[in-house]
Amino acid sequence: MPEPNPLVCRFGAFGDMVMITPLLKHLYRRSGLACDIVAIGAWNRLLFEQMPYVRQVFTIESRARPYWINPGQRELVATLKAQRHLFAWICETDSRSYRLLARAGIKRSSSATQLDLAAVKAEHYCEKWLRLANLSPAGFEYPQLAPPNLDTELFVSDEEVEACRQWLRRRGLDPDAPIVCIQAGSKRTTRRSKADRKSNTKFWHQSNWAQVIEGLLEHKPETQVLLCGVPAEADMCDAILAHCKASDRVQSAAQDLPLRRLLALLSLAHSCISVDTGPAHAAAALNCPLVVLFGKANPGRFRPISSQSPVAVITGEAENSEPDISRITPRQVLDSWISNLSL
């Protein structure tokens, strides 16, 4: 039977999972043991590849279906029962998560949860998870370390970066020239309704993106632009291209950008301009200079955090009203990119 390791549970989206990486690193540094992760979506196994702080990733595809007709949940429970874990840190408040883990034998006495933490107004989630890490069991005491930091972190291999460089060449792009990644879509964009619906608080019009692209190409003529996204965001990327003046330096990669390639691309890109979404957090975690556009979400809680590269946040704030991403102008975004990232 494998040695007992720390267990971290987070049923989150892409950006949520990037924001637990400071917790994983802190637990690893304290114990010398890589963490096991319980998550939702098999893509998490790809996200945490190459990470020395992670041993195994256990996933389910859904918590919505009842347990007895959800074979993925039953398989997870059986797998966790066969493991030994030192302690579980559960980054969840949903009662379904606790019931599922209880079936796997993870007891309240052998875990720490969000519910154990006092609320701190406008606290960044990375700070919250590091506070959770300090709720440790007896016997989990190790020599004093430097204070934990909030920096997120992801890893790609040299082989993945070289494969990405070859992929860029096949597309007619120069991997040694500046590449700016544009992430206009988000999970909300891919839902079955119009991207510009009122409820999509992360939608910024395609013409705005086109103005930014034209501005950065004018400012830095050697720049190449890649519109990033998943296949479901390809229509949005195509709409941005349609608003751009003809240029062989702007391409959509939404149909050809699996997760590990995206991470490798961000690791070698000049910079990234993105709405508040998972790839923005990945860019920061890979030290890709970033401009990020926020809608209603509070940047104080969700701001991407990088250990080495600048992260410029733009909000559509207005006096006496809720923030609205539509108030952000292309000039604001371009000026931020020029002043913070364009060197």
C-alpha cells in the first residue's frame, strides 16, 4: 500500500484549480510529501502534470447525478478507500462534497474545511487556502519555513515547449518573435445561448478586441497574435478576426489548442490579454505578462497572481453602480499593455 500523503479536495473550474497551487506547494514544503487531489473533470490530470507537489489526481465528471446512478462517484469512493491519507484539506462548502468524501471514509476529525475558517471580507482565495493549510493535524509539524507566498505556479517540460515551437512554425509563425495571446472567451461564452447575452458579465465585444489587436500590431510591428480558446469558442475568435484588418500576423488557434499546448504556449508567449477566466490564471502561473479584464467579479478575491511577471488588472468601475466590463475601452487595454507589458 502506498505511503499516506496529504489529500486536497477542490471541485472547481480551471482558474479555481490554479488558485490552489500555493496550498499544494505549502503542504509539500511542510511535509516533504506530494499531495493527492480530488477534483471534477479529467482535464485536471493534464493541468497538474509536471508538478512536483502533486502525486495523483482523482476525478469525477459530475456531482449532479445521485450517487447510486453515478458510476464515476462510486469508482472515486472505492479508489479513495483503498488509499491512506495523512489528512484532508477540503476547499469546499457544498454539502454534496462532504457526503461524497464521507462515503470514502474521510471523517470530519481527519479533515479541515472552509467551514472551519472565519470569514475575511474580500480575502483573495489564495490567502484563504493558505489559512486552511495551517489547520493541520497533530504530528504534522515540521521545521519553521519561510512564510508561504500567494504565487500560483504551473509547470511545462522542455519537450512540451519545443513541440509548441514546432507547432507555431507549422502555422507559419516565428516562435522567436513576440507572440501575444488573446483570450476573449470564458466558460460563460460556451454556454448554449448568445455570447453577448446580459448574463454573460465577461463578454467584451469582438470589435473591441479587434481594436486592441490592431493597436498592439501598430505599436510593436513584429508582434504575432494568437486568439486562444477551446473549440466551443471558435466562433467568437472568428468574429474577432472578421473585425480585424487583414493580417497574416493574427490567427485563431481555438480549434487546435489542447490544454498542455496552451500551457506551453503561455510559457513562451510575450504576453497575454484576457478576460477574467482560467487561462488568465494559467498565464500568471507560468509568468506570462498579463492584462486581465474584470467584469463584476472582485479582483481582490480572484486576481491572477504571478511570482515574476506583471499582472495588470482593468475593471469597468463606475461611481454608484456595479462594475461592468462593457465600460472598459480598447484604449484603456492598449495603454495598459503598452505601459506594463510591451517591452
